[in-house]
Amino acid sequence: MEAIANILDLYADVEEQDLNEIAELRVPVPRIIPADRSDPMAYLCEDEFIMRYRLSKEAVRDLLREITPCLQRIRNNSGM
């Protein structure tokens, strides 16, 4: 039983240490607040867009093409 307790204690120490190291590696992404906030695809370069949204502009365009018909149906069915 003591051996299991020692292993669990060791695991807890390593896990806490790993979490602390990961927290130290986090780099804050600077917030850019543009004058025109209506279209981030227009005012963000590709790298900034990916940093902020974790998707490329092309991936977002593809996603929008896929979901737009569904969104229109939902809006029309709800009476809005």
C-alpha cells in the first residue's frame, strides 16, 4: 500500500510541475482593436487571423459556404 501511495504522490508532483511549466509557456496574444470591427478578414493578415481564430481565412470561407444555407433556414423558421 505504501508503494502505491508513493507512486500516486510522485504522479501528483509531476503533474503539478508539468502544469506549472505549461502555464509559464503561455504567451498572450496582443488584442488588436481596429476602427472598423465589421470584417476581420479585411483588416487582419493571414497570420494574425490564424492566431486569433485558429483557422485560415480560406477555411473560414469554406465553413461559411457550408453553414450559410442552414443559418438562413433557421432564421426563416424562427420568424425573424
